[in-house]
Amino acid sequence: DDYGVPSQIQVAGATDLAMYTSRITKACRKPFGSRGFASEKELRNRLSTIKNISKVTKAMNMVAAAKLRKHQDALAIAKTFAAGLDGLFFEAETEKPTMVIPFSTDKGLCGGVNTAVNREAKTQMMQLENKGEEFMLFTYGGKSKGNLRRNFERKMVGGILDCGGGNPVTFAEASEVAEAIAAQDFGNANLIFNDFINLITYDTVTVTIPSSELFESQAEEKFMAYEEEGDEGGLFKNFYEFMLGVKLYYVINNAQTCEQSSRMTAMDNSSSNADEMYDKLLLQANRLRQAKITKELMEITSGAAAVQQ
């Protein structure tokens, strides 16, 4: 040709282009969303996959059930320990920003516990933003951090990850979390967590606590009915740190118990769905195999009849 390209290459290129065009034309003729029947091999592979998924979800259900018992015992202790704090925390007026603290989990596959907490945190922060009030975000758990940082990363001042390592949190660990929270410069803090009721029910609640500075400035007026002993300079500060540690000990144990109960329920539902899907696909695979056998028998019978004739 005029460009010096051999004719054999031109013919090969034209053939490839024709084949490619033919494939595209056939694909375009196929109705949108249509698909053929699954073969017996494809059904068997899918059955094997569903069976493996069912084994995993059943194992996770058993593990969550075993952990739930330990978390329920720890929650009962924390609830008794924190019962005396009712009415001691108060919300004070201040010009400092409000700090929103959602308590979520570090792992997923536990139903809607994280969704409920993150939704409530978003609602409160949007309300503060619409009012023109300053606020801060301090997260507990990886699920809150990953979800809320998309829209409120500028407001994030810190967070806690992997507290307890999957075991019930101890008072010492809760005290470390309290120390990290108390170190922030805020006015009031909204603790958002799931309150455990029973194995299938929990409520998302918000508890407001003041900062250490606000508590110390108004504690003398709030606790006039009580007698004080000890160093007046550090009495209310020590009292606040202890109360915050006890409160977080109860809040974190509540969140952990809700996580395990919700995971147990979610894995039980997943196992039931997997078993139901397995039975339906097994019936479909058996029907396909039977139809294949029937077709082969008919072909053999027809062939034998033709030979006899």
C-alpha cells in the first residue's frame, strides 16, 4: 500500500476487526439484564460457596454467644458500680465548644449498632452546625472514626481504637480513656452509646457531662448539701476524674455487650438465610441433573428404536 504496510498484516487486522465488531453486535442484541440458566457445575460451585459461608457464620454465632456471657457479667458489675452517679453530672452553660463522643465498635458484622450511634452523632453535629455553635468530635472505635471523618474530619480532635482487645474493658482501661477525654479543651461532652436492654433490644442514648473546669467551678454550689473532707484545692478535680472513669466504665461495657448480642443475632440470621438459599439451589441442581438424565435416556431409547426399524 502507499504507507508500506504488507498486505498480509492488513488482511489480519481487517479479520480481527470484523470478529471484534461481530462480538459487540451480538452483545448489543442481548436484552439488558438477561442471563442464561446456570449449568450444573455452576450450581455445584455456588452450593459449595454457600455451605462454606454457613459454616463461618455459625462459628461466629457460637463465638459471639460465648463472649456475650462474659460481657453481660461485666456489664452487671459496671452497672452496680455506676449506679451512685445518677444526678451527679450536670450540663453547664459555657462558650466553649461542645464535644460529641460516639461509642462504636472496632469490627463490623454486628447489625446496626454502629449505624444507630453514627446517625445520632451526625444529627447532633448537624444541629449544632445549623445553630452556628462550635463543636468537636472525639471518636471511640474504628467504625465511628471511618464513617464520620468523611464529613467532619475538620472537627476531629482525637479518638480511641481497640480498647480491651475484644475482652470486657477493665476499670483501668476506662480510666485511661477518661484521661484522654478530660485532656481535651471542651465545654460539655455528649456521650452517645447503645444501652443494652436484652439480647435483641438496645436503645441509643446520649448522656451530657461537663468538662473538668466547668465541674470544678460549679461543684461547690451543686454539692452544698454534702460535707467535704480533704484538700479543697484538688478535691473536686479528683472527684470528677473518678466519676468520669466510672461513667465510661459503664458506657464502654454497655457498648461492648450490645456489639456481641447484635453480632450473635446477625450471624444467626445469616446462617438461616444461607441454609435456606442452599436448600433452594440444591433443589434446582437436582432438577437440572434429573432433566439431564431424562434427556439422555430419551436419546438412548430413540436411538434403539431407530436401529430396530
